[in-house]
Amino acid sequence: MNTIPHWINGSTTQGSATATQPVFNPATGAEQARVVLGGAADVDAAVTAAAAAFETWSESSLTQRTQVMFAFRQLLVEHEEELGRIISAEHGKTVDDARGEITRGREVVEFACGLGDVMKGAFSDQVSRGVDVHNFRQPLGVVAGITPFNFPAMVPLWMHPIAIATGNTFILKPSERDPSAANFVAGLYRKAGLPDGVFNVVHGGKDAVDAILTHPGIEAVSFVGSTPIAKYVHERATSHGKRVQALGGAKNHAVVLPDADLEFAANHIVAGAYGSAGERCMAVSVAVAVGDAADELVDILKRKANEVKVGPGDAPGTDMGPLVTKAAQERVENAVGTARTQGATVVVDGRGLKIDGHEDGFFTGPSLLDHVTTEMEAYKEELFGPVLAVVRAESLDQAIDLVNANPYGNGTALFTASGEASRTFQRRIKVGMIGINVPVPVPMSYYSFGGWKDSLIGDSPIHGPEGIRFYTRPKVVTTRWPQQAQHVTAGFNFPTSS
């Protein structure tokens, strides 16, 4: 049985870990590896290595850092298939979907390659007689990322390329459910020429997380996961003097107006709801059918949900793979049963699906629920599975009010042919990321990713300009260079620009 170790100071190590946890193949249900579960001693070893590396890495030239990023980016291209299959085997998503997440993560690396322009400071000449002012940004030191199972490559890539390119050193604590991608990426960094200790991986559960949140040598923590844990991370880490990015859960709505192309809308909503088995924080989990759109939209969604091909992630033609664990499968299927009990119409029932040759896999098919109300558990809970709930609204105003009343505010979409409706929607909606005829509005890497309300704890979105600001701190320098022969006396009055 393969044991997945930590990666600290440029090499693999078992560290001080005495416990391990199984890593499953979700398509077969079989244990395929074990991952070591680190704790405070392993985090401390990683911090020691990262702190030593910071002394030289933070003083390296911007050119040296971006050259490493260019090389790393090329290695991600060359090894995309291999990394995609590693992700598929541990997460369950299709290989195509895994390659897609690598591509989106690589876009952040490309943004980091261009930091020479983004990191430029400002200069003000002659702000007072003989006085100039300029500013620049410097790295924080050792920073850490705690990332979820659903995107084992992409979400960490939202963090460490920017952190490293700005001169920090990084410790990654990936999900213990699919940990191998993190070690693979560490190997690519080494091939790209990144010095030992700049990027480290510590595996583990809550003990490792708490050690990161409280370690005095870590300056900042980035987190993506559920809202309750995001709140815990934010509170615990900030109480120990750290900067925190904490992105939480979601309940994303796609609002469909009667003037929309319903075939087009349904195509994209089905992809947004059932892609990656719904295990995405930007998944479409609620379709708000407005007015006369409802009945026809549900009919089309039913047809398209039944057309989704479910199977192993590495099988050609598969649209949707299994859920990540048996517990996730049971939770999602129980939620469909609860929805029926509470009065929802189960239009498509994905429960009890068995795939030939993979009978022990964690599969469930797409489920479509109609006549869902905001009081039902299927609406209130983030199910993180292939379940699409249809809520009916009488007007755009009612739909906007419904979305705004939800405690989450990560992503939302509007399907319409009306520019007026679109402008009204995007100005009134209380959600951080909005798509117009785009179901999963994840912004490009040069914009920042972050929701509102319970989807973002604190005020620090991730990657893009906000990522630069998060991983650096500013300095402002005021200078005067008096002539050698000129005697300048100090004044005791408050300085002005005159």
C-alpha cells in the first residue's frame, strides 16, 4: 500500500506522523493509498524550512522569481494529462474536468509571470522643496494555504504562485481525501528551479490545521472550504495576529426569465449543476424559473439531466463521475429523500445508481427537484452534490429578493435576452460574482475571486489584484537629499507641502 508523505524542504518525509488515513478511489470504493497525518511538529518543521528559505528567496530578483514561474507554467502544460489522471483517481471527477481545473489554475501562474508590471510602485517628485515620495510592496514571510478536496490543483494554484512570485515562502495543507496532486506539484516546482523550502506540503487533519492557525512563524493563512470552518479559521488565525483569506460555502442561483433561450439556458444550467458531480463552490444548485418559463424549463432540464452519462472519471465519454466518499454519496441521496418528504417533486431521481463493473463506487445520478420552497432543506443546505432544485418566482423582482435573502452570496447567473433586465439584476443583486448567460461566473486570474455575505469571511478575496495585496505589505518612503554645502535646519512645526 502506497503511503503519501509530506514534502518539506525539497524532499519527501514521513515526519513525526504515526497515524495515516486511507485514500480511496471513488469509482471503485477501494482503498488505494494511505496519507500520513501530520501535526504540530510537522508544521513546525515546515515553518523552519520556509523561514530559512525566505531569507534568500525574498531578496531574489523579480526576474528570478518570474523565470521560475515561466518554467513551472510550462511543466504544468507538459504534465497536464498525468496530473489530471492523479486528480481523477482520488477525487472521482472526469479526466477532462481535471484537466480543466489545471488550465484554470495555470492562468493564475500566468498572472504571476507578469508581476513585473503589477508590482510597480508609484513615485511623486517634489512633493515639498527637495522632497520626493515613492512606495513599494514587500513580502510577508512564511504564509500557508488550507485547501479543499474539490479542486486539489486549482484552488492551491489560486494561492501559492502569487505568494511565491511576490517573495513569500509557502506551506500547503491540502485535503487528506485527495492529497497526491499537492506532492506532484511540489515536484514540478523543484524541476522549475524553485529553491528548497520555498514550497512545502504538510498533510493532516484538524491537528495540522490548528498548528498552522496558531504558529507564530506563519504570517498569513488562505483558506477555501465550508462556511463554518471558514469562520473558525478566520477567528482562530486573526486572534493569533495573522492575515486571513477565508472563502466559505455557497448556494448559487441561476435565474431564468421567460425571454431567455430556454434550450441554451438549460444546457448551461445542467452543466453548471452536474459538472464535477456538483462538488464545486460555484455549482448551480438552484434554478429560479420566472413566470411562464417554469414548466417548459423543467421539461428541458429533465430531458438533459437524463442524458448525463455517469461513470468512472477515466472512461471516455463520461460526463459525471462519482462523489468523493461514501459519506458524501449517502448525504446527497438522503437529501433527495428529505426533499420528497417535505413536498418537493422529484422529477429526476439519481439515487441508487449502480455502474457495471464499479458497483462499490460512490456513484449517484443527477437529481432534479421541482416546486422547491425556501423553507426546504434542499434549498437551505449546501448539498455539494448533483442535485438541482427549481424554485418558481412570479417576477424578476421576486427572484432578486429571493436570491438576496439567501445567507450565501458567492455566485449567481441570469439568463435573459434583455439588456434592461440584465442591468437591473447586476446592480441590485447582493452577490460577489455574477454571470449574464454564463452559469459559472468564475473570473479570470487577473480579476479577484470572492463572494459576499457568508461566502467570504472577512474582506480578502483571492488571486488577482487582491491576491497581490494580501501577500504583500506596502512601504512609503519620503526622501530629501540636501546639497552637501547647504545647511538645512530642522523645524518644530508640523511639516506641510509648502
